[in-house]
Amino acid sequence: MPSDESPIYAELVRQWASAGRTLPGATDLEWTRLVRFPPPQAAPPDAFGPQPPYRGRLHLNRHPV
């Protein structure tokens, strides 16, 4: 820790470190774990079949075309 840091900041860093929190300038292990694997691929838009046609404000099948 550089000597020009304030005592308040130094105390906060000690408290954060003792609580296991991520510190400024330190490696964030949780972030490292999260970005290790690529995100899952999204399903194509028609993977679950075609969407029903829009039929008015309520979008119900009460009035067949």
C-alpha cells in the first residue's frame, strides 16, 4: 500500500479484506469464474414452432380467420 493513502482508506481496505470482499486493484475471483466459459447458445426463433397469428387486441383464438 502506498504511503500517500489516507488512514481512512487503509482501514476500509483492511475491513474489506477481512470480510472477503473484492479489493480495488486485486483480481476478482468470482468474475474470473464467471467469464471462464462461453455463454449458452440461444435457441433459434422457430425452435418451438411458429408463433400464432396476432388477432386483435386480446390475442385470443376466439375469432378464426
